[in-house]
Amino acid sequence: MKIRFVDAPEVRYTKSGDTSIAYGVVGDGPFDLVFVNGWVLSALEYAWEGPAADFFRGLASFSRLILFDKRGTGLSDRAAGIPDLETRMDDIRAVMDAVGSKRAAIMGFSGGGPMIKLLAASYTL
């Protein structure tokens, strides 16, 4: 079964410092869920064309799922050098502000794990 690209969220952009961060929102559940990818090409562009789309649809079935491409990956601006965790955490906050999310559950894996731990330790979400 081929999953169609039309199910992908509309891609929008917000600024975090001087960097444009690509993000999308799907679902209209009772709470926000921010998903932070590990090192993948793009959650917004490619994941909706393969098996991961079912995973994201499942998450969006019970939440307002907030996805974004980390700086330097996918549709977000390329980074000069390797940004530190604080900068990446600020990117998450910029996306949350752009979508009007005051409080969210956060979920991440691989390279997203350290980012969400720092975010959870730094803010009450």
C-alpha cells in the first residue's frame, strides 16, 4: 500500500534567531504533542511518503501533533557548524510559539532525546 503525500501537514516556517525552522501541525486532539526526530532527512517532506506516516497518523489521532525539521535537516535552514542543545531547544520553543502552544507533551528519539530532556528540565510544559 502506497501512502499518499496529500496526508502530509502543510509546511510553514518560523524564525529561531536568524534560522528558518520548517514545521507542520496535524490532528486536532485535546492536547499538543511535539515530536522531535532523530537524524532523519525530514519529518515534513519524506516521512509522509513511507511507513512512518502511519505512526504519525496514529499520534495525530489523539493529539494535535506538532512536527518540525531540526535546523540543518529537511526543509529547515542549513546550520553553520553544529548547534548546541540550548539552541536546538530554542528552536522547539520557537515552533511552539508559532503554533500557539502554551503547554505540550514532548516525545523524541535518537538525537531528539537529549533535546527533549533539556526542554523538560528547563520549562514546565
